[in-house]
Amino acid sequence: MIYREVKKDIFTMENKYYLAHCISQDCALGAGIAVEFEKKFNLRQKLIKIKSQFPTCVKIDKVLNLVTKEKCWHKPTYQDMNDALWELRYLIETEGIKHIAMPKIGCGLDRLLWLEVKKMINTIFNDVDVEIVVCYL
């Protein structure tokens, strides 16, 4: 894995990057960066049709949606995040995805600590042929 953090708007990343973010199973997409993902990619209607469980990861076009909680007002646990990241790993290995950009997932409105989530990312993807770029403003 190649890992780096950059001060950059995630939505300005090159087209080779798949964009990852966290959502709830109810597909509310009504707060935080999920609002911008919904505006740019019209995800809600596509996600509702899939009826995903959690924790999991659902790919819609070039967006990797980590489903880390049941309802939008819930907060994910570290175990939920860990399980969703393992699902992401399975998905990218299965689909041959080599470039991912993400915000500091789970650390805005979901209130997880970035140092803990970053450790999970580094542990889970350590031996995977993938570049992960974490974007922050």
C-alpha cells in the first residue's frame, strides 16, 4: 500500500481515483461530506435500490460507500468501521481497484478518532497493491 495525506478537495482528484466515504444504511446522505457526494453523484436512489446491510461497502460507479451504521443519527463503533474497511479491501481486490481517495472517514460527524481509523487503514491495507490518499481541507 502507498498511503499519503494531502491538503486537497477530494472532488478535484484525478479520474483514476475511486472516492470513498461513510454512509448509513438508511441512505440519508443529509449531513457532512455525504451531502456533497449526493449532489455530485446522485447516490441516494441507486443505494436505496441495493438495500445493503451494514457494515459493508457498496460501489456505485466510482464511489465506494462504506456503510458503517444503520441510521443517520447513529454513531459507528470502531468495530463497525473495521468491518466496513475489510469489506472495502475485499471489494477493491475483487474489482482490481488500485487508487482510492477518501476524507478522514468516520472522524467528522461520526466522531471517531482519526489516529485510530488511520491505524485500521494501515493494518487492513498494508499488504494490498493500492494507493490510498486521504484528503483534508
